Amino acid sequence: MSGLVVLDRDGTLIEERPYLADPAGVILLPNAAEGLRALSERGFRLAVATNQSGVGRGYFGLEAVERVNRRLCELLARENVTLDEFYICPHHPDEGCGCRKPGTGLLERASLAADASPAESFVVGDKECDIEMGRRAGATTFLVRSGWGRHTEQQGQVRPSYVAADLLEAARVILAQQEVGQPRVPAP
Ligand SMILES: [Mg+2]
Ligand SMILES: [Zn+2]
């Protein structure tokens, strides 16, 4: 069993753009690919958990979200990085679904697929809802200062386990924890 890292998409992996539906608007954040690669090389499973209420609001369809996700995967493939899964909440905030962050539905699905417990997983994001999702599930949480991260930090409403400049810094902390917490098993 390997560890699980659940990543927010907008503002964490790619530049934050409200209601992004155009694949041409997908721009990887600096250090994001490097951080993902470091985690993946050490056996972490990488899942994206993203709120896409633009679907529920009728701004665009789920296929637009999927096109954006495919573009993200294309850009990452050039950097030799593969994301394992995408978990999407397409609902309107008023629908009261269990998957819209800070609800824990997406994290629970990712954990189930990874055979990992939510409490042992790591959550990385730039907004209060990301941190709150992880906190509710007992995960280790990272607020990154990209996207809305600085704003979120300044608001002071959240208590992430760690604040990191970007995904690469978060990855380094996760890998250091793994080193301390688990015996290293040599690769086969
Ligand atoms: Mg975000
Ligand atoms: Zn939902």
C-alpha cells in the first residue's frame, strides 16, 4: 500500500481562473510538475479533487471539465508525470451534495480507490474548503501559497497542518514525513 496525496486542481496545480472551461487556459504552476514527480517516484498515488460548480450552475458541461483535465494531463505528460485519478464535484453549492469540498466525499472516494485511509492521506490546496475537507477526515493538510493561497492564509480562518510556498515544498515535507514515519522498503 502506498500513500495517497489528494490535490486541488485550480490554484494548486494550474493557474487559478474562475470557471475555467477552455483547455487553452490551462497553465501549469511553477514547480507543480516537479512536486508531483517527486511524490510519484516515491510511490504516492496522485488524485485530483476539484469543485466544478460551473457545471451545476449551467456555465459549461462536464465534458468541458474533462477537456481541461485532459489538457492538464497532456502538459504533465511532457514532464513525465501521470495523475492517477480525477474526482469532480459538478454540483451547485445549493444542492447540498456530499462531494463538494469541504465535504469529504471526494477524499473518501479517492481513499477507497487507493486502499488508503483518509486519515493517513495528504491533502494539498489553496482554499479553505480544501483544508477543511482534509481536516474533517483527519488527513494531513497543506495550504499552498499559489492561487488563492496567500489570501486564504491572510484571512486566518484555517489551520492547515503546514503552509507551503508551492506544491514542490509540500511534496518535500510529505516525503520527509514518510522517511521518518515508515521504514523504507527497497524497490523490487
Ligand atoms: Mg483551488
Ligand atoms: Zn458534489
